[in-house]
Amino acid sequence: MSPVIAAIVALAVGAGIGYAYRKSVALKQTDSAESKAAKLLSETETRAAKLLSEAEARVANASKEAESKSQQIIIEAQGKSIKMNEDSKAEDENRRKELRIIQAKLARIEEDLVVKNKDVQRKTEDLDAKHIKVAETQKEIEAVKAQQVTKLEQVAQLSKDEAKEILFKEVEGIAAEEFDSRLRKIENVNSEELEKRARGLLGLVIQRVASSHSVDTTTTAVPLPNDDMKGRIIGKEGRNIKAVEHMTGCEIIVDDTPGAITISGFSPIRRQVCKIALLKLIEDGRIHPGRIEEAVEDAKKDLALDIKKAGEEALIELGIPVHSLDPKLVQILGRLKYRTSYGQNVLKHSMEVAQIATLIAQELHADVKVCKTGGILHDIGKAVDHDVQGAHPEIGYNIMKKFGLPEEICYQSIGHHEDKPRTLEAMIVKAADAISGARPGARKDTYELYVQRLEELESTASSFPGVEKVYAIQAGREVRVFVQPKMIDDFGAFRLAKDIAKKIETDLKYPGEIRVNVIRETRVVEYAR
């Protein structure tokens, strides 16, 4: 036998012996596990039986306790129900007692009402009987009166109506004589007293609003930094001064007055625009037609702001809230700063009328607000009467109506020109207007007539078609008419000048002669981009 085979045989024998040993060990372990499992199972069964017996005992005890508690609750509920029944029975008994008491009271009240009703019936019957007796007595009295009247008429030989008429006439005669005598005494005593009080009231009002009056002229002076500025304002061949006059409608007078030039024109607004524009040009130093046009436009904007400021300052000075009036109405009011009436500044006149009317209204216990607001706005129509057709009272009334002012305030514009105003406030404003206008030095008739003549001159020239602007200058000795070049050609300009001169000769009255200057200017503007 070779060693290899011997080794294999040895390995096989060893493997068999190891397998047998492992099997025997496994059998022993299995027997040991089964015994342990049986032992655990028996212990578990013992414990379960013990726990089951304990649970049954606890359940039995709990059921006994629950049964005892339920019996106790039932007993308590029965006791409470018995008590509630007893309480309800006692409460019902009390209510029955109260009802019996109330019924007894109602019975007594009913008996009293029956007794009182019988008394009322008895008294009513007594009153009816007395009324019957009174009516019979009145009939008897009337019959006696009729007999007496008949006897009196027979004795006096006059009827009742005739006697009444005679008596009334005698009483009226006596009363009329006494009334006339008393009235004459009252008039004699009170007229002097009333006149003294009226004079004292007006004197007090005038004294409290006393203010200086300066009559506006038709020229405005513009200061110059040096005399060399005059030449720059005139420009080459007078182109600068012509441009200023063309755009503002005023005449520039350059004379020998040192350090100043004069602006001439009847319209204060035009003169102010020209003055502001010239001051801007002098300050800037650049003076040429293009810059002049810009300066005039800027001057118009500045003047609009100044006009608005003038209106607001007038309201503030009078104590009228600025926000109570429409801003556009305040703007129109400010235009009165550059409007005159017979040489009197209309804005100052309106403020004075408002102040006088306020003081008079306080003394007479009238509506102060209506008098004050109506006084400052009574001539508001004069601010636009050059642009709107109609008289300034109607224009002012329509303007105030347009801006939603009350009727009593709007009426002041018309009332101050009526002979007999409808309201006390209108009478006060009319009197204040008369006081302000009639004060010595307040107005100047010749200036107003002069302005009226120039306005008529401008309106006559502007009535022709194709006319763009018309300016009366040199105190009305010259009319400058600017026409639209697209509507009127050069030949038409000659014909228009003759037609305007002929109409002025026919319609207007004027001293000396008037020069009609028709200007046709064509401007072509193009931009290089």
C-alpha cells in the first residue's frame, strides 16, 4: 500500500469519527434545549394561570364596587327628585297666592271704575243741562239787545251802520291830527340827530381808511447804467428799438435825459411789460431782435406772477382768506393793479371800497362778509372789459357767477350802479364806492378821456380783417397796425391804410392829425439739423 492511499484512508477514517462525534454532541444539545423549553413552557403556564385568577378576582371586586356606586347614585337621584317636586309644589302654591292677591286688586279697581264712570255720567248730564240753560239765556240777551238797538235807532233816527260810520270818521279825524302832530315832532327831533350820526359815521369811516392817491401818468422811466446803453438799445439803424416797440406796443423815447429812457403808452400793462423787458436786456447786456423777443416773453410771465401776487396781497390785507376764492379769480383781481378809472388805480379803489363798506356794515349790523367781498370784487369786470363785450357791471356779475360765488356777493357788481339797490349790503357798497371815487384827488377826468380816445382809436383800426395787432402811440398821434402777411399783400396794405384813415375821420373826434402806419412783415424760420 502506498503512502498516499494510506493517507487518504486515514483522512476518511478521521472524517467519519469526527462526524459521529459531532452528531452525538448535537443530539445531546437538542435534548438539553427540549428540556429547557419544556421547563419554560410549564413555568409560563403556571404564571398565566396565576395571573388569570388574579384578574378574575379584580374583575369581581370591580363589579361589586360599581354595583354599590350605582345603587348609591340611584338613591341620591331619587332624593333630589323628591326634593325638586317638593320645591315646585311650594313655588306653585306661592304663585297661586300672588294670583289671588292680584285678582282681588283688579276686582277692587273695577269697582272703583264703575263708581267713577257713574259720577262722570252724572256730571255730563249736569253740564248738558247747564249748556241748555246758557243757550236759552243768550237768546234772551240777544233779543233784549235787538230791542234796545231798535229803540236807539228810533230815538236817534239813525241806523246802526250810519252811526258806526259817523263814529269812525270822528275818531279818524282826531287820530289823524294827533298822528300828524306827533310825526312832525319826531321828524324835527330825529332828522337833525340822524344827520349828525350819519355825518359822524361817514367821517369816522373816511378817517380810518384815509390813504394817499397818486394819479397814474402815461409814461414810465427806465434807469440806465450809462449813456452808452442808449445806443445799444437803439441798435443799428434803430432795429432794436423798433423790435421793442413792435412787440410791446409802447413808444420808446430816447432824449437828452441823463441815465434814463422813457416808455410812453396809455396801457399800464404794456408799459410794465416793456419796462421789465428792458431791465432784463440791460442786465443781460445782449441786445438784439432775437434776445428782445425772449425778454418780452419772459417779462409777460413775470408780469403774470406779479399780477397774481397783487391779488393775493390785496385779499390778505383785507383779511379775506386767499383759498376762499378761485385762483383764476384772484389772478383777474390782480389785473386791476394795472387798470385805472379816471386816473384812479382800480385795485386800490376796490380795496378802499371794501374797507369803507366793512366799517359801515359793522355800524349798521349788516352782513360784513358780503360787504367786504363784494367791495373788493365790485369792479372786477374792469379787468377784462377791453377783451369782453358789455359793460363792466354785467361782466363782473357773470365772472363771479362763473366762479360759484353767492348771489348776494355777485349782485354787488350790478347793485353799485343801480339807483335803488335791492339789498342793504348793495346800498353800503354803492355808498362806499361813491365815497372813494368822490374824494378830492382820487380821480382825474382828463386822463380817463384821453385813455378812452386811444382805446377807441385802437378798436377802430382793429375792426378790419387781416389786422393782427394795433398800437396807439405818441399820445394818439400815430397808429401802428401790424397785419397778417398771408391775408394782406403789399398793395392791400396801402389800401388798408387809406380805409383805416377814412374810418377814423368819419367815426372819431380828435385834435390835429393821426398818422396811420401799416406794417407788413414776413418772417421765415427754418432749422438746420
